Amino acid sequence: MTEPTVPTAAEQPPSPQPAGPENSPHLQRGTLGVADIVFFVAAAAAPLTVMAGVAPLAILFGGIGAPAAYVGVGVLLCLFAVGFTAMTPYIRNAGAFYSYIARGLGRPAGLGAALVALFSYNALQIGVFGAFGFFSAATMNDLLGVDLPWPVYAFAGIAVVWFLGFRSINFGAKVLAALLIAETAILLLLACAVLIKGGASGLAVDSFAPSNVFTSKMSGPLGLAVAAFIGFEATAIYREEARDPDRTVPRATYLAVGFLGLFYTFVAWVIVQAFGSDQVVAAAAQNPAEMFFTAMTRYVGGWATDIQRVLIVTSLLAALLSFHNAITRYAYALSVERVAPAALGRVHPRHGSPWIAGIVQSALAVVVVAVFAGIGVHPYNQFFLWVNTPGVVGILVLQALAAFAVVAFFRRNPATRGEGVLRTLVAPVAAGVLLTVTTGLVCKRLDLFTGAGPVVNWTLAALTPVLFLAGALYALRVRRIRPDVYAKLATTDID
């Protein structure tokens, strides 16, 4: 494998000013602020799609206590973020989970995590093209009478996402900011209308009563709530492009988790009020896909429902762009480490984007969409759900491994002992244990995500350990035939 054209961060001379893309083969440095990174990770979560498409299922499976699942998962991920952000100043590249796990649990585990991460983010992103095609086709047909098959919209989405990813990261941040604000605004409009009118039968807080929260039925909503936060950890992927990353990345992580947790909880509670605690489960059972649209029409008006349908499409587009950026930066980091093809580390001289990695990722999306379209699967019930599910499992496993990696890293590096026991031991151990339990819960209830039988579900769940093992074995091969490359994997001097 040839030497990549992109040097490692350690080889760069210090400079008081960020180097522009026209003068450096690196990603655009010093470009993203806290708000920009929050927009990237919150947009990846697709709040409008999560609420309108998934929250009704959480209510159906868990009853009126479902809103509590979102705040519970938010608290768990804040606990994870304590250790994750404590380690952030010691990780100097865009490798995120790969770098954290390699530095804490060893290089074989790190490369195993890298392969799982690349697969998982690709699965999450490419699967969403099925949902994008499905909702785009339905919206265009309902609003404009244009009847085109879903793959047409999926391929168009791939082209748009590639172009936005090809442009500078700052340009992408502005696009995501506009889309995220729009989808948040339409949900807040519904919430205000429901609150002003007092809901269906008066406002109540029984969704958070212990008798409705601590029940066996809550396993379903917890699994769905976990999936709703997928992507928040990508704050670390943008480290190289962040302004003052030691401050920006931790702040963006806490803000992203806090915003998503509170917003999801609030909107899920509002939809319970919209139908009433005694009627909301029946409404979810009758037609979960239309539940939010019905509420919007009832409390705001048909015009708002039409806007909401359009914004679900743009919500999915925002998620697609966020995942695309995360994937290309993972590929960039691995290329810089010389364990992925050198071409993936090439940065566009004008836009400062990893443009070859963007082309490769988009081409992969084209192939997968074409295959699924060719065999005639349903774009949402099969393509989206089946492709996304192993991605959700993979990210959960990576989060648990990263939490334990934090503990190992600080125990193995005496120079970091000043960070404190709470941040380096107590919080990450608790997060790691809880995330492991959550991962098991999600795997046990994969039928909620896929609607498929045990054979399909266990096959999808098995992909993560198989890929992790393959990555670890590849690391051992690198150690044997390229010891110089292996010795430098994920290495950064501790300040």
C-alpha cells in the first residue's frame, strides 16, 4: 500500500493561523464552531423524521410513559459524554471511535472498531436513501400529482448529497442549519398549538409517573429512543476542522445530547397530550405513520401538514449529508494512518473536502440502492429498516467499547491523572455497563426495528462482531508485515 499524500497531524508545523485548503492538503482547519458541529450531529438524528415516524411506535409499544424513554437515554448518553469528552484533548485526529478505542483498548480493537464504524455509518446513511425515496415519492404524488418510482428520488438524493459534501464543510454547515431550524420549527408550531388549546382533554404529566415509566413494556421505547440519538458522537469526527477543538468538541457533544434529549421528550409528551392519555395508544395503533400529520391538521391546519410532509423529506436530506460527512472523514483518518487506500485521504485544493472518499461513498450508495430497487423490496419497510438496523447495533457497540476505552486509557497514562476519578473511571464505567445492557436489549428486540423474523434479525446483529473480528485480524496482519505503520496507529503525544 503506498504512502498517502496526506501527512499526519504530527508532521504539520505549528501555525498561529489555520491553513487554508489552497495551501494545505489537510481538511479545512479552524472552520467549525460549536453551533456548526451541533447542527451536523443533530441533523444526522433527523428529529422530525424520528418524531413523526418512530415516536408513535414508541407510544404503541410502551404506552403513555414512552416520552420518559427519551429523557432516560439522554441522561445515559450525557454520562457517556463525561468520559468521552475527558479523553478528547488527547485525540488529535478525525478518527473518533477508532482513535479512542485504539488508544484505550489497543490497536487491534481500534481497527476492528474502524471497520465497524465505516460499515455502520454507511449502513445508516445508505438505508436512509430508501426512506428518502419513499417519502419523496409520496410527497410529490400527494402534493403535485407527480408519480415517479422511489429510486428516481433516491438517486437524485445521492447526487445532491455528494455535491453538498464536495463543497466546503462550512457550506454544508449552513445548509444543515437551515434544514434543522425548519424541521424544529414545524414541530414547535404543533407543540404550541397543542399547549394553547389544552390538548385533547387537558394537559397532564402522567407520562412521567413511575407507574407508567417503570414497566416491562418500556423495553421497546428504550430501544427506539437509543436509535433516535445515533450520530451525536460524531462531534469528535470534526475535530480537525473545529475552532479550538479542545473546547468546541466537548461543548458541542453536551449541547447535541442535551438538545436532542429535551426536544424528543417534549415533543413525544406533546403528542400524548394531543390525543389524550386515554386515547393516544389507540390512535398510534390505528395508523402510526399518520399520527403526527393528523395532529397537525387538527391543531394547526392542512397547510401546516403539507409543509410538514415536505420538511420530512428535507429532514432526511440533512441526515444523509451529516452521515456522508462522517463517513468521508473516517475514511480520511484511516488513509492518513496508512491502513486505507491513499486516495481516500486526498483533500480538494479549493473546497478542503475529502473528495475522493466522497465519490467512493456515493458510488457505493448508488450500487446498493440499484440492487435493492432491482430485487423489488419495499423502500421503507425492508430497504430502510433492514440496512439501518445493523448500523444502529454497530454504533451502540462502539459507544460501549469507547466508554471502556476511556477507563483503560487514563489508567495506562499516568500523565493524565489530574482529570479526576469521576470523569475517568466512575462515569465511563457506568456508561459502558449501561450501554452494554442497552445493546443487548436492542438486539433482543430487533423485531421492533425490522419487522422480520429471527433468522434475518440475528444475521443483521451478527454483522457487527464479524466485522470487528475482521478488523482486528487485519491489524495483526499489519503488525506482521508493516510494523512501522502498526506502531504509529492512533498515536498522539500526550500534552
